Amino acid sequence: MTDEPEEDGQLYTLGLIEELRDDLRAFDGAKDELYYRIDRALRELANPNLHDVNLVTAFKIELWDRYGRDHLRMVIAATSSSAIAHAAFDAAVVQYG
């Protein structure tokens, strides 16, 4: 047997490892970007001049666990506008449906 197939296999494996390393770096960068976007949104929510949503009369779009209404996973939207609530519901169905 010649050494050529083994060398090609080693080069292929090294190429896969390099791809994995590059993908992990890209993932790390995306994770950092997401963290900063969430942090910025949370700081905006802390703004005292933010429009108040009356949660008593608001429409809420909520995501519950799949096993029943035992555990609320997140509130996706809360608004006093039925049109915005419908749009948020449609978007949630596409995202989580």
C-alpha cells in the first residue's frame, strides 16, 4: 500500500478541524453580538420615558411549555393595540410554531 491515501485522509481531517475552529469563532462572535443587542434592548426598556403599557387591559402574546399551561416560558409581546397583538401572534407562530 502507498502512503498517499493516508496523507489525503490526514489532510481532510485537518481541514475539517480548521473548519470547525472557524465555525466556533464565528459562533462566539455571533453570541457576543446577541449579548450586546439584548443588553442594549434591556437598557432601552429601563428608560423612564418609555410608553407605559397598561398590563391590566393589554393583549399579551405568551409562550407556554408544550405540556399544558403549567409553565410560562416567556411573554413575547404586551400591547394595548389589537392590530399589534395580531401581528405579534402571527410572528410568534412563524418563529415558534
